Amino acid sequence: MGFLSLFSKSPPALLALPSGSFTVDCEGVVLVGTVPSSFPANLVKDIARQVLAIFKDGKENAQLPLSEIIISYPSLKITARELRGGAIIFLSPQARYSPANQI
């Protein structure tokens, strides 16, 4: 019976893409945000950690202090602005492709 239960598992729940912003300090602690509470907090922390690492890397290793970064995925756009060691991060879902969106 164990073999058959392998196929009866329900699929993982899909998350809605977040829309909102949040501010983090230089240690990655979220200070304030408008991201829905249904979006997992660990993903928000991971995004903040990666953004702060990019700003730090640019400043220390490349001698290129960045003031803003934009990361575009097919379905999500992340815009981050540096704030004296911390950052404000904006998350916005991208529009799905459709022939009507074509110019």
C-alpha cells in the first residue's frame, strides 16, 4: 500500500506573486513592509539577504557603489535602492505575455 500512496500525494500549494515593498536595515532585519502576510517571511528574508549582498559586493569588491539594482524575472520584478547600508525593496509581478500586449 505504501507504493500507491506515493502517487496520491497532493501537489504543493502555489504561492501568489507578491506585490509590495519592504525596508531592511544593514543586517537584513525587516523594519516595515507592505508585502502581504500570506507571502512567506523566510522568502522575504532571503530576498533581503541577497540584495544586501549585491550592494556590499559592488562596494567592496568591484569598487562600484550601487544606488539601485533591478532584477527582472519573467514573472517578477525586484527593484532595490540602497539606504545607507540598508535597502528598500519593491516587488512587482510582471504582466503575463499575451498577443494583446505586443507592440
